[in-house]
Amino acid sequence: MSSPRSVSRALLGRFSIALVAAFAIVVGGLVTVNVIIDRKINSIERVQLDLAPDTDAGEPANFLLIGSDTRQFITTGEDAGQFGDPEVEAGQRSDTIMVVHVDPRQQKGYLVSFPRDLEVDIPDKGESKINAAYNDGPQKVIDTLKANFGIDIHHYLEVDFEAFRGIVDAMGGVSVYLDTPARDQISLFEIPPPFGRAFDPGCYVLDGRNALGYVRSRNYEQFIEGEGWVETGADAPDIHRIERQQTFMRRLAIEAVEKSIRDPLAANDIADEAIAKLHADQLLNRSDINKLINAFRRVDPNDPQGSIQMETIPWMPDPADPLGDLVLREPEASAVLARLNDFGPPPDEEQGPSPSTIRLRVFNGSGVAGEAAQTSSELQQQGFATVGIGNNPGGNVAVTQIRYRPGSEDKAGVVQRYVGSVGRLVEDSTIVEADVVLVLGRDFDGVTPPPGAAPTDSIPATNAPSASSGAPAGDGAAPPPDPTHC
């Protein structure tokens, strides 16, 4: 990963997925108000770009989503403290780039984030981090994605900090689940610990200012009793930031659509905030917006395999410079890129989903101290997205159990292959923020990668969601309250 940055550098462009996708989300709530939609689409500021030939109304398309970190809206000292002085932080940048592939026939979308430190060859500029492409404008980003990854871009959307903050405030705030007090002293996000009483894990409503600090956070801290403020996710701050962004985006999607359906006047205000700072390509029209609406309108915050699947392009530290740039991790990255240009099933579907798409929690029911922690670490090294460990709430068991959310039996089968084919598959509708829960029994004999699995030393442990989103923090922790209650 990249070396630590100064506070001044850290203040530069902390960009959120929710920011760039907000327009599609809120317009989803206006789907029955056709006149309003048409008028607002016509008012979008346009950017002339050289794009791939557009697809028909019923055909898949790729949208490039970028968030601008321009400070030109800043007029108060409070804003300058949170975002930086516009006289010092001039111009605009982009720290994260996303491509969303929408398929209107299936009413599904596939959103892929590209980390800012990913090493690429920028046309006419040479090797650099991918976020440097935006220094020459969106066309250079489009050309870079095509030259390096073969991705065709059909449409472009860009929003800025001010629009995101206005959207959240127009909605009356957005709820997120927190299991501890949390803060970031640089992005100025803070849910402080209560004075004189215990903190209650649960849902907290973030206003626009706090929400923006939350999704921009790269110095995320949690308040741990007896230890004080502890920084979490320092191993890969940009990657963990993307995880929080995706969680917030699902919350924003559901609350924006529900509020808009209940109150068309509120929907109008929310859409106005989204459009105020929106830029789009010159060809974007109502048909294209409908493609995005169909992808976002049924987002389930507890199911990443719902109408829109979100993930980060598989990455690993550059072997030639482990503390510097990131490079693609193969063969997983090639499978993701293939889906962006062909919204069919992944090439390895016959063998089950890739471990990187499986959110796995490990519970210890074996009676062997530390077994869950060790097993989780080994599975993470095999590419699984581990989301916490704990002791089995039901106590020790003789037979390993592989519990899975409804609809995730194929993922449970993949887990079973990685633990020597032991265990009993059990459907469990109570699982939250995981796809599979592996309950280790006395018959468990260790992680045994199946033939053809990627070698352990080629898969970095940092390319997995953190446990900070409410997963158990240790062998003695129990699962958190259901975050879908927000």
C-alpha cells in the first residue's frame, strides 16, 4: 500500500460511491412522475466526450461514475475546515473510479470500483496511478479504461461533494448501523461515545455533513472500552473506505426510493439536489436513465447479489513495490472485466462463485481455542471475504456446519470444498451481513484448498471486507443486532 500521507494530502478528494450514484437512486423514486423526470434530465449540464456507440434501450451498457472533489462551492470557515481551502486545493480530482454495467433485460447491475492506487498505463502519459488520469479530464479516464482493461464506456456521470451533502440533508439524513462509537478527525465524521453510560449498538442518522465525512473516511477510528480510540482498517484505508461506501450506498438507495414514493414533493427536492452539480455526457437521455433506475431501484442492503452487485476489482500489492501501487490479481480480475463487457454468468460458474465474492463468517464450535481465528485467516488468504469470527452461540458441535443465507447454497458449496468437503450444509435465514457462516465442529481438520485453487502466497489478506461493519470482533463475540432494522 502507499506510504502515509500528510494531513493536507489526506484532505484531498475523499470520494464516495453514494455520491456518484445518487442521481440514479433518487430518480428511481420519481419513476411515475414522467414530466418531472424529463424536465430534470434536460437540465443536466453536458460534457462532450468520445464514447463507445450507444446500445439500444433494452441492451446492456456501461456507465462511468466519477465524483469530483472541487472546493469551489466553499464559502464558510466550517466547510473550509472539512474540505480544505479552495484557494489552496484548486481544481478537481478523483480518488475512486467506478464502472456500473446495467442489464435492463434482467433488471440488474454490476458495479465495480477501481482503487485510486491501481497502476495503469495512461495514454500519452505513461505509467501512473489510475486517479492521475482524471487530471486531464474524463476523456482520459475513458481512454485509460479502454487501453488497460478493454472496457467500453457508453455514458458518463459526475457529481460533487456539495450535491451529495444536499441529497442526504434533503432526505432528512440516512441511517447507518454502528456497533461502537466511531470518528475520523480528518474527514470530520464523528458519532461520539455517550458520557456516563454504555454505548448502544444500533442505527444512527447521519446528516449531510457527517455522512460525507463517513464515506470519505480513510482514518477511521473506533472507541473501544478500556483502550480508547483505536484506528481500524489502517492496512488498506482506501479499500476499507470503499466497503463503507458500498454499505452507505445501499442504505441511501432504499431510503431515497422509499421516501420519494411516499412523498413526491420530497422526491422533487432530492432530485433537485442531485442534479444541481451533475455533469453527464452529451448523449445521455431518458432511456439511459431508465437503465440505471432498473439497476438501483430494488437494492437490498443485506444482499449484494440483489438487483445490483458491488465489488472492487481484485487487486494485490505490486510485487516489485509492496508499499507502493496496486496491480490486478489474476485470474479473478479477468473474470470481473469479462462481466463488465458481457453481462453473462462468470466464466467459472460451473465451479461455483469465486471465493472473493463470498462473505464468510467463522464460528468456533470445535472446542479448540483460537480455531476460528486461525481458520478465518487461512480462508482469507485463499481469497474469501471474511467478515468476522466468534464462538458458536450454540456451543460446541460434533459435525461442522456450513450455514448459508437463502439463495447462497452455491457459495456454501465452495466453502465446503475448501474445508476438505466435511460439514453439513444448512440453510439459515437469520444470517446478516454474510453469505455463509462456517461453524467448526470436532470433525474439522483444517483448510484444504481444492485442486486448481490459487496459491496462498498470491492472495493478499487485505482484499476482503473488514469486520468493522458490525461483524464479531473475536472468538468470544456474538453476532450483532440485525443491521437491516435501520
